[in-house]
Amino acid sequence: MAKGGQTLKDPASPRMQAAWKLKDSGDVVAARREAERILADNPTPEDKAQAQELLRRASTSPALYGFAILAAVLLVLLVVLAAARY
């Protein structure tokens, strides 16, 4: 059975290897920072593509924010309805 979110087989540079290793170990914030630093340093095309892929994989889906807002609105609505009942 394949493991989800596997890293690319051939990272282009040691810096990208370190960034992927950080992501795989669970330190997503540090991996994102390293990928952003790589992109800021005028990288090779391979490093640029891999850094963008790492950032894409480590970002939060916008739909998740929508569901969180919907849940918060429903929670507030339930509290208001409960308070209005008394």
C-alpha cells in the first residue's frame, strides 16, 4: 500500500532534500520556510519546481476555511437559539 504524500524520487539539490526531509518528519512550517528561501534565492528550474510542489502540498485547502466558517456560524446560531429559548 502506497504511503500518501511521498516525496519526489530525485530532489535537485541538498537544500531541497533537507526541505523534503523536514516535511516528511512533520515540521511543515520549517519545510515551507526553507522552500520559500529557495525560491527567493533564484533557484535552478528543478529546485523551483520542487519548491513550488512542496509549498502546494504543505498548504491548507481554501475549502477547509469555508467549512470552518460554516461550523462557527452554526455553533453561534445554536447558542443564540438556546439563549432565546430561556
